[in-house]
Amino acid sequence: MNAPRSQSWLLAALLLLCACTPTPEPRLRMGTIPWPGSEPLFLGQQLGLIPAQRVHLIEYRSSAQLLRAFRNGAIDAVSASLEEVLSLEQFGHEPRVVLVLDASHGADCLMVRPGMASLSGLAGQRIGSEESLLGMYMLTRVLERAGLRREDVRLEFSPLETHVEAWQRGELDAVVTFEPYCQRLASVGAHKLFDSSSIPGEIVDVLVVRKDFLQAWPHQVDALLRGWFAALAWKQQHPEEAIQRMAGRLGLEPRRLHEALSGVRFMDAPAQRTLLTGARPGLQDTIERMGELLRHHQLLPGNPGQTESARMLDAAPLLRVSP
Amino acid sequence: MRALVPAQRAGWHRLVSMRVLVPLLLIAYACFFGLYTLRRDVAHRELQVEEHVRQDITLRMTHLQGTLEYLLRTGQLEAVREELAELGSNPDLTVGLLLDDQRTVLASTRLALIGQPVWEAWPELIRPEALARMKAARVRMSGDVRVSEDGSRVEGYYPLQLSPESQGPRVGLLYLQHDLSQLKAAQRYRAEHSALRSSLLLVLIAGLLGLFFHFALGRRVRRLASVARQLAAGELNARARLRGVDELGTLGRAFDDMAERLSQDQEALRRSEASFRTLIERSPDAIFVHRERTLLFANPAAVTLLGYAREEELRGLAVEELLMPGEQDPLAETSMPGAAREVRFRHRGGQQVLGEVVTFSIPFDGQPAVVSIARDVTERKQVQEKLRTTDRMVSLGTLAAGVAHELNNPISYVLSNLRFAVDELGEAGEAGKPLSDEQAQEVQQALREALEGGERMRNIVHDLRSFSRREDEHLGPVDIHAVLDSCASLARSVIRHRAQLVKEYGEVPRVLANESRLGQLFLNLLVNAGQAIPEGDAKGHSVRVTTARVDAMWVVVSVQDTGVGIPPENLQRLFKPFFTTKPVGVGTGLGLSICHGIVTAMGGRIEVSSEVGKGTTFRVYMPVAEKSEQATRGAKSTG
């Protein structure tokens, strides 16, 4: 009787010993850029819904910087648009789309000088844009609508932050950009001639996680997803307070932020499942259409008609978090 | 209750057994050693982390200082902000701030802080010590990277030239705060992990050691213990038969040898015990073992002696119950071991059984006890008594002829004298004439002689009577000369034709003896002396009877003859019963043995010396009566 009891005491002592320090797990390093669609992440972290010891948010200044960091392995996850996801896949970075963060429904815009009434007026104008695939895609869609070719306009590539100043200096006639810069430009007299509400479902931001991280630390990803849904729910329940909390970071007044956010559609769990799961996930169609388009315009290497791999979508974390 | 105690102790016993104790000690050692090294290792690793991060931050800030100063000089604020944002990819970097000379945040890893005054953006930086370090960095224009006092973080302060020096000294500040807790936790985890691994390894070794003890030692030790218990319980054929050439194997073989020897010894002991038991049970002598006057054991002979049917009936009886009343502790151990005593036992039927008893002490059942060995001498005593009588009769027979002869002579002359007197008186009566004086004198003479003859015959008859008085065994003062005279006259007929009897009486007191017995003794000695001398030369031989006083206590009577003598080899056996050199029919062989018995019974002793061809001398020592008489009288008066 006694001997086994004392042995189990010893065992308990040993277990206690290994319980001293929890296994150190690397935090999910997630890069963001200033974009209203990413705000619920910061709101979640502020509220403790996305635990800081599991998810580390990095605030990059531009999508170029963000993607560079992802490509270099400095971060494990990014909030990226579909075009960027396709590009990452193309270059073998093994991105895994685990969540649709938002769909731009007006938050991506073409801001022009007040005098310009139609898209055809863009011919020969100086159009500012970020040197990114998203910017190129948006520009391509705008030019398509205007019936112009790229040669018909003067493209000025510069970082997003510099556009407002360049506008004020009169160096640009039009800018392809997105919130919060649309609002900022509007505040200095630009007006919106075209936005993403005209091309619904095309500008989609997704949460991309590197494949190896997802395999090694799936729980960190789950924590992020869980926090994301919790933050959205909180935002739903406390719209005013949420706006107040989010406004400072993007440098917008609450009213402007509200407007900016109105151009962004967030997806709840059922919508996520429609997009990510099933025999033919909804997002797969969008990705393929996007790929075809990008290749058509030679924005993505490869021949038009090439099918995109379905392996980019990984609904497992979503199913774990919201079964 | 009693059965419970060993059961409870069994658990602890298992704990202190080698196969558990040694591994337990090893585990305890592993735990203590593990904890000790863990503490040291953790401290060491934490120091390493601090030093490493401090160096890393110094390097990074030095690099940033140059880059940022260049970008600021060229007015690329956006690039500066990107540089700082880039830092954010390190999860342990709590914050990175670039302050201008007005302490407003120019760039940060956190977007929300940009443009805010420092006291709002990062209140920690307006604490006095932080301000002092900022000031020092600005004044000295050198970076300062330190580990905080609690070791939880590393903070770096670097001064930054905000604009070309030509435009005036605008100095900003780059501040990085690096959290160490995660890195330290990781190191601690690794240290614990390695300690755990080594502990588990030791536990494994302990387990193997336990198994080793169990199989190599424990099982064999238990086998040995079980066999030892079997041996203790009497199973002498149990053997351990341990294998192995180690110490335990050797011990096992030695143990088996011991068991073998024990078994043999036990068998020998059993056999010897059986022999002794048979010996005791078949012994014709009665054997009693008793302790503190209680009988513990009696053999069948003892049971028979006392008339019982079974030994169990005797066992436990008090010793007194076995004896005739009045026996004074006769079964107690005597001061003379081996000396026999006569004891009167009481037969179950009440009659007396006479035993000759030897008593000594032995250990019985591990405790001292007394053994009494008794021989039934009742019959022997009776036979002896009969023999003594027979011997006397034989002596009388021997004497008969002599006595007849002795009587014949006086009878013949008494008769002839009486016949002469009758004739003389008859003749005178017939003649009617009175006896002449001469005749009267002759008749008177004849009658006187006849009277003398009658006197003599009466004396002879008296002597015979006193000699054959057998019922009286009483000891008393005896005039030894009177006894000797009687004997001499009785033995005269035997001696007369062979030797001259010479009496040399000294001044001796009366001796303590039985007159009749004493007479038998001396008659025997005198007849023997006479018979030792061949007939024919009566003048040349003599039988000399001498009395003398030895000392106050003793009187000695010597009977010396000049006969054939006794060879020395026969002297030893002289007093043994049935020893005789005489022809068959002459003697019984009991004479001298009875003499010896008579003398010793009366408290005297008898000695013999002899020379072949010269003669033999018997000396009889008898105690002086006076003193004993007084003592006897005293005893009687007190009795």
C-alpha cells in the first residue's frame, strides 16, 4: 500500500517539476497596413479578445512593406488581397487562406480633381497609385471602365502616405487608393469618381498564414480567428464605442471612419463557411476569375486559362473555431 | 489484531528492501540534483539572455541611428516610419519610438502613437530616471542600452540628429523597449526540460536497478529467507539451491551445506536419542528423574518397581509419595556422587521395596534435574540373609564332628566314672559292708570327675547356643576375650591336630558389636586358620590369637596362622562371594565374604596380609564400645 503511494508522490513531484514553465510557443506574427478592414484586429487586441501572448500584430506602413516582410519570413501571417495571395502562391511562398477578413464595397476608390465628371476624362491625366498588385488591379479595372489603355494615362507610383501631400502640391490629377486615404484625400478636396462597390466581390481581403506555421502552431491561428469573431461581435454590440476606439489609430475623425467602414463588408461565420468550405468553395471561383484577369493583363506570370490551385484555401481553423 | 501488525509493516518493509530503497535513493538524488542544477542553469541562462539581448539592441540601434539620421536629413519621414514599423516584426519588442526635440512621437511601431506627445504616447518615458537617461544621451550624444533592474526588459536610448547640423542642433531620441520575459521563459523551459530529461534518465536507471535488484538479488534473497523459515519450522530437507557465482550464490551454497549438516546432525541426534531411550526403557534398574521433589520421568523398570501400570500415573507425583514414611530425603543428591544408598520405596500395594539408589544431577529439558537410579535389592537382601544362616549352619556342620568329639570324651569318662561309682556302690551294697575309705575316696573322685565332665559338656553346649542365637541383631558392648574363648573352644577340635592355639590377650576395652555375629566371625577365622595348616605337625604350627588396643577408638584382633598362605592374586578376591580355594564340599566360598559383611555392618573393618608358605594374618578392627555406648545412651535418653 505505502510503497506505491510514495512512488506516486514522486511521480506527482516530477509532474509538478515539468509544470513549472509552460511550453514556450511562438506568437503568430501578423502584419497589417492601415486599412479599416484590419481595425477589428486591433480592437480585439485592445479588448483582450485576441491575446497578445498568442498573436503579435505588426503595423506596417504599406502593402509593399507588408508583403516584403512576409516574403522574407519576418512575419507569419498577413492581411492581404486576393491578387497578393495569388502572387505569393505564384512565387512559392505557400500562403494558406484561413479566413476572409472583409470584402471592399466602396473602400477602394479613384479620387479625382473636382472638375472631372467621367472616367473618360482620365485620358492623359497623372494618376497616382501604390506600386502594388492591388493598385494595378484597381487601375486596370478603372481603365477598363473608361475604355482607356495604360498608355493613355501617366502613372505615378509612390507610397500611399505621400499621395495626400503630392495631391496638395498639385502633382496628381487622380489617385487610385483605399481607405483611410480616400477620406483623407476627400478632406483636401478630391472627390470619388469610382469605387469598389462597382466591382463587388473582387477586392477581398483574406487572412493568409504561412503553411508551415499553420501546421506547426494551429492553435495560435485558432486564437486569432476566435478573437476576430469575438471582436466583430463586440463591434456589432457596441458600434459607437467601437468607432471611438478605432478612430485614433487611422488618424480619422469618427465620422470619417464611419464612412470609411461603410465601404467595407465584414463576413460572419456562416458567410465564411460559404466562401471557404464545401466541394466548391465560393472563394475558389473568385480566385480563379482573378487569376485569369491578372494573367490577361500580364499582372501575373503564366498563361491565361491556367487554373489556380485549390490548396490555397484551408478551412480547418474555421471549422475548429466555428463548427 | 496480531495478524494485522505484520501486514501493515509489510509495506514499509518493502520500502526498506534493497531493490526499492536503492532506486528510491537514486530518484531522490535525481530530484535534488536536478533541482539544484536547474536553479543554477536557469540563472545562468537568464544572464545569457540579458547579455545577448542587450548586445543585439545595441547593435540594432546603432545601425538604426545611422539609417534614420540619413533619412531624416534627406526629409524621408515616411521611410523613417517604415523603418520603425519594420522593427515591429520582433514580438518581444514592446515598443519602438522616435521622439523629436519636442518629445512628440515622430515614428513608432504603433501607428496610433504617431503625432502624440510622449506623456500621452508612452508615460513611462516621463519618469525621472527615464528623463535623466534621455537627457544624458542627448548631452553626451551616445547611446545607452541597459537591462532594467528587475531583469524583465532591456531599454535603449539613442540620440538622433533630426536635421542637418547647419539648421541648428535639433536632437531627437530613439527609444526601444525589449521584453525579456518570453525569452527567459523559453530558456527556463529549456533548462527545466533538460533537467527533466536527465531526471527521467536517472529514474529509468533507478527502475533498471530496481529490476536488477529484484531479479539478481531480491528473488534469491527471498528464496533464502523462505528456506530459512522452512528450516526453522523443521523441514530439514529444504534447500535454497541458489544459482550464480556471486556472493549471494556462495552464501546460498554455504547455507545449503549448513542445512545438510544440520539435517545429518539432527538425524544422528534422533538416532542417539532413540538408542538412549531404548537403553533407559529396557534398563532393569528403575530410573527416576525429578525436580524440586516432583517426579518428571520414570522408566518402565521404575513403574514395575513401584507396582504401577503406566508411567503417566507416576509423572507429577511428589517424591515423598514413592517412599515409605520416615525416609529422610533419600533421593536428594549426595555429596558423594555415585555412592549407593539403601532406600525403602513404597510399593503401590503398600509393602516395602528395598532399593539401592544412586543419585546425581543432570540437565533435563534444559533445566537442572536429579536422576535417581534404583536397583531392587529386596530379594538380594533376603538371599544374603539366608546365605548367612546357611553359612553358619555349614560352619556348625564343620564343627559338629569336633563338637561331637569334644563331647564324646567327657561323656565317655563321665559314663565310665558313673558306671564305676555305681558298680562300687552296688558291690558294697550287695556285700553289705560299707565302703572303705580308699573305696569311698575313689568313688568320690570318680563322681567329681564326672561332675567336671558334665560341667565341661554344659560349657560346650553353652558356647554352641550363644553362637547360634540368630534372632538377636542388637549391637552392644561385648567382651571380646569371652567371645574369643568360646570360639577357641568350639574350633579346638579343628585346630588340635594341626597346630597349637596360642592366645595373646592384651588390655582391651569392650567393643561395640553383636556377640553372636562376632562369634560367627571369629569362629570362621579360626576354622579357616586351622584348615590352612596341614595335619600332622601340630607342634610345629601355631594359630595365634592376639588382641590389642590401637587407639582410643579402635581395638584390633589378629588371627595369625602358619599355614600355606594365599597367593597375592587371590588376596584381591578374598572377600568376594563364592571365592574359595578349598575342595568342593569343604567350603561354600561365602565365609570370608560374610565375614566382611559382618565387620562392615558393625562399623569395623577387616584386613588381610599373607605370604605363600609362611602363613596368613587377618586383622579385625572393632570400635571401642564406651564412647559409642555413652552416645547411644545419650541418644536414648533424649529420644
